[in-house]
Amino acid sequence: MTGDKTKDELIAELELLRGEVAALKQTGRSRPQTHLPQTTPATTNLTILLVDDSEVDRVTYRRFLMEDRDRTYQIVEFDNGEDALEWCQQNSPDIFLLDYLLPDMDGLELLQQLQQQTGRNTLPVIMFTGQVNIQIAVDLLKSGAQDYLEKSQINPQSLHRSISYILRHNQLIREREWQQQQQQLLAKTGLSIRESLKLDDILNTTVREVRNILQCDRVVIFKFSPDWGVTVLVESVVDESKAILPSHIYDPCIGKDYIEPFKKGLITAKSDIYNSDISPCHIEILESLQVRANLVVPIVKGDELWGLLIAHHCTAPREWQSSEIELLRQVVIQAGIAIQQADLFEQLQGELRERKQAQMAIKQLNSELEQRVIERTAELTEVNDRLLVALLEKEQAYQLVNEQAQLLDLARDSIITWDLNSVITFWNHGAEWMYGWTKAEAFGQEAHTFLKTQFPQPLAEIKAQLLEKCYWEGELIHFTKNDRAITVSSRWVVQKDDAGIPIKILEINNDISDRKQAEAALLQKSRQEKLLWSVTQAIRQSLDLNAILNTTVTEVRQTLQVDRAAVYRFNLDFSGDFLVESVGEDWVKLVESGAGKVWEDTYLQETQGGRFLNKESFVINDIYRAGLQTCHVELLEQFQAKSYAVFPIFSGENLWGLLAIYQNATPRNWQSWEIELLEQIASQLAIAIQQSELYEKLQIELQERKQAAATILEAERRWRSLLDNVQLIVVGLDKSGNVNYVNPFFLKLTGFTHPECLDNSWCKLILPRDNQQSIQTAGSEILTHNTQRHCRNYILTKSGEERFIAWNNTLLKDSVGNIIGTISIGEDITERQKMEIIKDEFIGIVSHELRTPLTAMQLSLGLLKSGIYDQKPEKSRRMIEIALLDTNRLVHLVNDILDLERIDSGRAVLEKTVCKAADLIQQTIDGIQAIATQEQITLNFTPTDAEVWAAQDNIIQTLTNLLSNAIKFSPAHSTIHVSAEIQTDFVLFQVRDRGRGIPANKLELIFGRFQQVDASDSREKGGTGLGLSICQSIIERHGGKIWVESILGEGSTFFFTLPLPRIE
């Protein structure tokens, strides 16, 4: 039907669908972000792998590619898949252009082998297909091809557009990989800081990971000395021979003025040191380090410039991208935290060493003092002076301890001591600065109650571990004087008296709230991106809307830790139901097979979607404090919800449904990032819904078209089978009279091949020259007036043989009624025409042969009946002889006709046996010898041992006919020779006479029915003209041949062959 879409239109619609989905996905993903290094500038040199077994197609694609003004291409070509795979083992092209049908494999097999070889599931592949087959297109896209083009539809614009699409698609993939690498690097650096206090290990990990991500030649961290000299602390370099570690670099250009901008956060990115504003002395230093481009980011500790993180590119200039600069900026923030942490740890270690030394000194002093008291108790009167000295020494020791306490008091970390009852006994300035309470306010307070400490495990377990190991460390949450929660890295150490009995606990706390917030923010961002990625992947990997929705609500509930996540679908009247949900085990199920509906809401139906039609979200932190109507609260109580958020989902401009999340256990303050995330997910679901609806429509259309195509194919198959197998000629011509179709029967009949016929003029190809003009005129009349629908004419075969054809001509029209050509069906009636001619001649001859003797008989008998010759006995007897002679002539004629008909029709059964040729000839001679003697003819027979496989009576009949003819046309006193000779696989019989001979133009004709060399022979010599025709039929039924050779005036020789006996 003309209303149906063609396959080309269906494929175009699929292309449009794919483009719309890609655009929607891009819109859904768009958000503020830093971009990857631009990998496709305005003019790009790309490597193209072109695999196609058609040289013509490859030349066409190469020409199309050369027309691209935005890119230049290096094109590598192969005509088979195996050579292309071998080349790809050593090379990696930017774009693959693959023909689906290759001589050694199809495009899908080649794509799968490329994926295995490269280890990548998605490759920049454009598949060319000459088949309008949607299933192949779907299989290719599912298998990892990024685009496909139908060969008949390829032009420069479509090819350039497809390449641009793939380049943009791969750019998005690289951007995602780059963002993942950034997150991994920052996470790895943060993890190194948390897991290690060794600054060298942290910095080494940092430069190694940065170099791997930036793919540059060297990454180093410089540390400034007070004189602004530079020390290389750590380095990661591609070529170890170019390493600059360890070294102390002195750059005369570096001074206070040079350093000051870096203190303010200056970041320098030099793409080429020779084309940048760099002093000559500085260029000399960079040249000595073999640097061509560098990126320098300052590392700040507190308010001081500590050092520099530098990336070097040595092999060539390099444009540093904003995303790379932002990455290094994030890294130096982490590095700054690590440096501060390392310095604090070093400081604390020094303080602990000093404290330990003081304790050891005190212990030693106490020991000496006790010894002196014991020694001098009995000599009290003698040691007064020494006692004063001892007291003085003790006072000095006390002063030393007091000095150590002052040092601890000045530390930036909070240092607290509390006794075994947790009562605070020491509170340094760091604790005052960290918590806000003064020493006076803190002394005597129960430490854990005072700070509202939140422990990672029960306090009893911590104290047991502390008393067992004398040490404990972990993360605690404390509350400051203004009730602000802070996270601290806490270390507890047991202090004992001289007897080894625990007396108090030293607690050192480092505020890590900023770091924890940064980690929480990073984790939140990671969870957000993971959720978006999961939803996007579900949309990309599946067209099953129910599966996408189930994945979405599951991921949302797990990521946001809500009690229920669900999707609600509107009906046309704005009633609706929940389609899918993810809910905890303890809550009522809204979507469950067999579960009854526990709620009823008519508000949305009455308001036709309410505020959601305006694309507004609805966020409620506490249903009891939001001012909701009582009926609304009662409805939410049926859901067991205490807090919820609902977001509209649109399909195009129509409100399709809602994405809802519920907190059932307690109210919840929904965060802005959660709301923004769910709005993005609702947008992604809108894409999935449109994609699913379009896919469903496409599937229905595809099914309808498959059914229509199957019907057309079946009809085409039947017609093709009919045309290919019918034993009639079928010829198709265009309006110009050129051949555009011939069937196998025509080719078999004429001997032509398809290439010799197609696109050639019918008249010049097949018609006799003298008939071409008239047939061409008749063809024009068919096209213009639809006349000459039935006609007959001669055609010439390739060998030059004429065949007579009866034609039935039909006009062909296109779908709008325009004449596009003709199709003609012809029947070869050559043999029928010959038979008609023979029949006409046969009727004429038989009529003559019957009429002549019958007339003579009629006259003779009439004369006898009239009584004229009653008195003349001799005359009466002559009339009777004439009548008898003509009667015998009629009997012979009828017998010959019946014999010929029985042989030609196959009704005459030939009972073949092994016969001796000599016996056959001898029996024939014996039977005809009397006639030969009467005509004074000698019959000469050459003896032979030959044997043949033949029907004896029929061969004797053949030899009798030949010898009878030879006797009739031989002069008296001549000799007729008969012989039989054994040849390679047959026996050759000859009958040679010395008669008048046969003209050359009669040699073939005499084997026809009623054919004689001279028409008068029938009257003078007798005979019916059927004898040689009977001989020919008998010999051909034996699988042999019969012919004659003759020279006028010298005689004729008749030959025929018979097969040798069968070998058992």
C-alpha cells in the first residue's frame, strides 16, 4: 500500500530516534563541570581504518572523507577482515569504517574480534550495510557499534555527521574517565593522608598518580628553604635517566618578588617556555632540566608558601587544560593538609620525647633523693647542709617539670589530662582555643560529660584496651562551648607512677573536622554521581522501562537511605497507581502482587495533576508541621510517611507520573543537593520513558513491516520461482526498449548470458535485422496505445538459429500510474509451426496419394459396373488389375503411416537382443533377392563378425527399405554393396548403390515425411515417401544416427549406426 512506510523511511526514523535520545541524554547530563583537554581541535588529523571488499566503494568513501573541511584523514584500507585484525594488533585507529558483508566474515564477527583484541566493549565503529535489515542494525548497536549507515544512503554529509557523532560520544567517555581519575587521585591522596603519617610516602604517591593521570614526562614537588633555594623532595619521571632527584636547585631568578605572587595563590601554566614571558635565566634552568612546557601550583602551609607542585612536559609544547589545573589545585590542598598533619605529628613527637625525658629525670631524681634520705636519717645532724642542697635540686627539678608543662600548654593541639575517674586535671591553651572553655571552667569537670563525647565503640571497651596496651587512638566527636560538633583525631596514653600504677590519662586531640567535611562532601558527590551513573546506565543498557524504573528506585533508596522510593503513573483521567517501589521490610507495600489498595486519593484526579503540571516539586520535611490538610495527612499516614518529596516526570510536554521518596521512621530535613539530584533523576526518567515509548512504537511498526515484508517476500519468492522455472520466455524491457530482466528459460533457449542481455537493446540483441524496425514500431505502440498485446515473430539465438515465438505483452506501471516498461511472456512455437507445416503438407500429400488410387479404382469399378466391358474379358481383367494395384498402394500407404506413428509415439515396443550384423543383412537380402533379380541388380554383402544390441525385426525393416530404394534407383546390371564395420563404441552399416544420386539440397529433406527427390518418382517408382522417415525413427529409437552421402550421377551411400552389445 502507498500509505506504508518503506524500509528506508523506517531506518531514517531509527536514525532520528537515536539522535533524539543522544541529545536528551546530553541535556540530562549537562551540569557545571570542568572539561577535558580538547582532543579534537578545529582541524584534526585522524586515522581511519576502512574495511570493504569493493574497490569502487572504498574509492567513493575516500572521496567523501577528502571533502571534510574540518578534519584531515590518514586512511588505511583493507578488503578483508583478517588483514584488518592483523594490522590492528600494532595500530589503533581513531575511527573504524567496516562493511557488514566481507568475503571472510561478516561485520558483527569482525566487531566482536576487535573488541576481544582491544579489550574494549565500545569502539568508534561505523558499520556499512547494503541490506535494509533493521534486525542487523539493532544487533550491531547492541554489540558495541556506535553507528551504522546503509550504503545506498551514504553521502559526504551523512558520513561526516556520523564521524562527528562518534567523536563527540568518545569525548564524553574520556571526560567521564577523566573525572573518575580525578576522584580516584583525590580519594587516594586523602586515603594516604589518613593511613600514613609519613610525608614522603604521601608525596611520592601523589606525584606518581598525578603523572599517570596527566601523562606528562615529570612531576616533582619542590620545597623552599629560607633563602628561597629549592630542594627536590619527591619526583615521578618517565625516563629515569632524566631524573633530577636528589638535588638542590639554585635559580638566581627566584627571590622575594618572584615568590610573592605564589603566596597569593598564583598558578602558572606555560605551554611553551620559548613563547612565554619567562626570564632568560629561568629559561636556562628549565633547559637544563629538559623542560618544554610546565605547570606550577603553589603548596601553602597555613599562611606560608611551603613549596611548589610542578608538572613538566619535555618532549614537545603542551596546552595545559583548565581541568588539569583544577586537578593540581585540589591535589595541593590535600598535600597542604598532609604537610600540616606531618608537622603537627613531628611537633607532638618532640614534645612527647621531651616529656619522657623530664619524667625519666624526675624519676631518677626521686630515686636519688630517697637514697639520700635513707642514708642520712641516722646522720640527720650531719646532713643539714646536704639536705638543703637536695631540696634545691628538687626545686630545680620541679621548675623543669613546670617548664615542660608550659611547653605542652602552648601546643596548638588540645592536650588534656584526666584522672582515673575522668576528672580533668590539665587543660592547655590549645584546648581553650579548640573548645572555647578556659582552664578554670574545665578543671574538675568529668571529661566525657563535659565535652559530650561520642565514641565509636562503648567506653568500657576503650578503657579496657587502654589499660591493656597503655595506648588508644581513634576518632571522636566533641562539642564546643557554643555546642558546635567537631571531629577530632584522639590519642590517649596512660601515665603511671613510679610503682607502675596508672594515675592519669594524657589525651591529645587534633581537630580534623575540615578534613572530615571534605571527605563527606567528596563521598556525597561520589554517591550522587554513582546514582546518576546507575540510572543513566540502566537507560542506556535497556529499553525495558519497568527494569529501568526498578533499578532507579532501588538505587535511590540505597543511596539516600530513605524508607521508600516509588514511581507513580498517571492514567488519562489523572487517576493512577504506583508502578514500582523499593521499600524496607517493616513498611506496608504499595506495589505487590495480590496486595489490596490501602489508599484512595482523588485530589490529583480532580485538579488534573495539580501543581505538578507546572513542573513543580513538592518537598515536606514533617507532615505534621507543614500545614497540610487533614485528609492529606491521613492519606500520608496510610503510607506510614512522616516526611516525603515528590518530583514530576514528564513525557514530552505531558505529565506522565511522579518520582516519590518517603522517610517513615522520623521526619527528615531534605538537603538541597538531594532535591537537585532527584530532579535530575526525574529528567533522566523522562528520557527513558520517551525512549521506551518510541521503542515500543518502533517495535510495533517493525513487526507490521516485518509481516508486510514477509508477505511481499513470499509473493516475490513465488513469482520469482514461477518466472525462474516456467518453461516460457519472460523478458522485461524499460521504456527505451532495453532489457532489464530475462528468465533462465530464455537464457537456456538462446544461449545468451545475463551480462550479454541486461541493459542492451532488445531489437539489436535478438531480432533478425530485417524485422527490427517493424518490431520496434510495434513496441512503441504497446507503450503509447497499449496495442499489439499479442504477436508472433522470429528471434535469433546466440548461435544464429531462428526460433518462432508467440508473445503476450503487458504494460508495467509504477505506484502513481506512470509507464515504466513492459514484460512479455513468450512461447517457443517453432516446432509447433514446423508440425503445422508438416501437417499441412501431410494432409496435402495424403489427400493426393489417397485421391489418385481411389479415383482410378472408382473409374475402373465404374466401368465394370456400367457393363461396357461385359463382352470384353481382357478389358475387364485389366480394370480389375488396376483396381487391385491401387488397393495395394493404399494398403502400403496406410501401413507405413501406422508404423511411423507407432514408432514416433513410443507405442511400438522394441525388444532388443544381441544380434549378429551378418545375420540381419543376410535375412534382408534373402527377402528382397527376388526383386533384385527381376531388376537385374546384384546384391553384394561383405561378411563381418560384428554384433549389435538391437530389435531384429525393426533393423531388418530398415535394411529392407534402404535396399528397396537402392534397387528402385539403380540401373540394370549394377551392384549394390552392403557392409557392417565395428567402430569404437558402435557398428557402422552402409548401403551403397550406383544410382543417379541425390542433390545436396535434398540430403536432409529426404528423411522427412512424404519427401522424395522428384515428385514424379511416386508415380514412376511407386512408394509413399515415408520409408526413410520410418528408418530414421527406428535408428534414433536405438540411440543411433542415419545419414546419406551422395554424388550426382555416381550414386549414394546410406549410413546408420547401432550400439554394441551391453557388457554384463
